Amino acid sequence: MAEQKIQVISRAFAVIECLSEFPVGLGVTEIATRIQLNKSTVFRILNTLVDLGYIEKNAQNERYKLSLKFLQLSSMMINQTELKVVAYPHLKRLASKTLQSVHLCVRKGDAAQYLDKVEAFNHSIKMFSAIGVTVPLYCSGVGKCLLAWMTPEEQNAVLNELELIPRCKNTIQKREVLEDELRRTVENGYAVDDEENEDGVRCAAAPIRDYTGKVIAAISVSGDYTSTDSAEFSQAVSDVMHTAQQISKELGFSD
């Protein structure tokens, strides 16, 4: 069974790579001949890829070609690579200034994924975060940023699917409370995680925008601040907002 699944995947990529050489498209027979598979197998693969949105079929000439979904995927990878390269020196400076952990996150479905992390050399608190790991949108500063600046329609759709599972004593567990928090986040320009994801850890987070103004990521400063009302936390808020603005500016955003 495992070998059959691998074979199907290999054949699907053979179809994709074949079509990549012919922007105007190919018919089933042409594809089958070029990759040396029978027509029925190629036809089934094509239908599946069409359903998934990776291939388009021209109903008039029965030709198949790659869709723009491949361009969308590659653009996402390029953008994330550029984002990480641009952001890294800013993350280092922010970690050095605040002496706390600094995170760069992007959305991944109903979660925020750590794209990068920088810790101050003498940082005293050990966090469970790691590059590639995800954290819920509803109980993290970065997650709230990503939620808060979604379109109303997108935000509503995501909230409809979220299960507000408590992770700490302060985790928000009611949708209306979370929605109020998201409105405050937009009004203030930053988000707060007040021991909602990890006990003893408070975070200040701010959104990063691309050249169109769309929020594509968020950064946070996380540490063992005594409270969100402390002078140290207020300074962290100011620092993280300034850093997010600088990264956004380098990505082409202008107020």
C-alpha cells in the first residue's frame, strides 16, 4: 500500500513537470505519451489535480495547463524567505535591547507559526517556543495580531472554527471577550498576551505589513514581566511596535 501511494505521487509530479514545459497546455494523449503512462491513469491524475486547483482544463480544446496556484505557493515561500532575511537584524537588536525572547510569526491555518526566534544572551526565562512550532491564535500576542487585522469576513470564519481551549488561568475562553480584545488590539496598534499561553510569561506583539499594507506577520517580545502595567512592559510595547514599523518599512510599506 505504501509503495502504491508513493507511485501515485511520483506519477502526479511527472504530470506536473511535463505541463510545466508547455504553458499553452497539452491533451491527455500527449501527456501520456511524453511520460509513458496509460491514458486512463493520466486522466485520473489530471482530474484530481483540477479538483485541487493545481491544473486548469480548457473546455474548448481539451488541453490541460498548470494553474496560478503554483505561482501563489512560490510567492508565499519567496515572501517568507524575504521576510525572515529582512526581519532578522531587527529581531537581534530588539532582543539585545529588551533582554527578552523575540519571535517572528506568520499565520498557518488556525494557528501562528514561529518563523524565527532570537533570545537575549543572558535571558533568564526558558520558553517552549521553537522555529516551526505553532501556537494558537486566540491566546498568543502574535496570534491576536494576525486575527485582529483580518478582514471581518475572514476573522468571523476563523473564529467560527476556533475552540477556545484554556492553556493557562488567564486564557480567554469566551468569543465575545476575544472579539473585544481584538478590537482593542486594532485601536492600540499592538496585542498583549497576559499569561494566556504560558504561565509566568507575558508578551507584547505588533503587526508587520507588506507593501500593500496587508498584515502578513507579527513579532513579539516575551518575558517574565511582573504585569502588563509595569514600566518595563510599556517600554517593551514601544520597542516592539517600533521594530514592526521598521520591518514593514523595509518590506515597502509606507504610512
